[in-house]
Amino acid sequence: MRTDDLSEAELDVIGQCLRAAVDGPVLPDWEFHGLIGLDRVEVAVVAEEWPSTSSKSRQDLAVGNVLNNLPVGMKCGILQAS
């Protein structure tokens, strides 16, 4: 993902989404890898390095799949409002 074209606010939102995917209850462990294509630890590395990266392909996969699947998990009620 070309991060140099993104604003600071956009970078921050993507970073928050990566952290929510790793730390939040939205994507259950049993389907995390199936939805994201990486395990939770690999996405945690991407989130920690964001917006830098040690693996462009891993970052692209994590960001694309988190942004596509995080809202789905929320819409399907996996995340319960308190």
C-alpha cells in the first residue's frame, strides 16, 4: 500500500483498524486467519510497524483484508454493543 499518498488522519484510521482487528472482539480467533489471510500475531506486527513495514506483501494483505472484514464483523453482530 502506498502510504505516502495518505493524510495523517487516514494513516491514523488505518492504524486504529489494524489494532482493533488484533485487540478487539470483532474477529474471532477461529476465523481470523480465514478472513485476514494472516494470523493475529502477524497482523500485530503490521500494526506495530504501521505505517512503516518490514514486509510490503504482508502489510498489503493485512490492511486490505482488515479494512474489508472489520466492518463485516461489526455488522454481523460479532461485536456486541455495550
